[in-house]
Amino acid sequence: MSKKLKKYLPQTTAGLVRYYEEEISNIKLHPVYIIGGAITLMIIIILLHHYLYAPLY
């Protein structure tokens, strides 16, 4: 009789469970290096654009 009265409720987390052990990476970079690399790449692109597409007078 107890099996018939048992009700199953929906899972409240709805698939939002996080598994931190799966997100471990061997590559660890300090955010300063990421920002520095992005700025360096922007400067290189701007200089290349300026010198490659500059009008020749």
C-alpha cells in the first residue's frame, strides 16, 4: 500500500547541477596576460590595417 501512495516530485535543480571536478584544466593563465595579449593583438591589427590599406600619394 505504501508503494501506491508514493509520489515523485520533479527535480528542483532542473539540470543545473555543476560538476567542478570536470572543469579542472591544466592551463592556468593570469588575467593580466589575457588582457595584455588582447591589447597587443589589437595594436598589431590596427598597424597592419594602417600600413596595408593606406592610400599611396
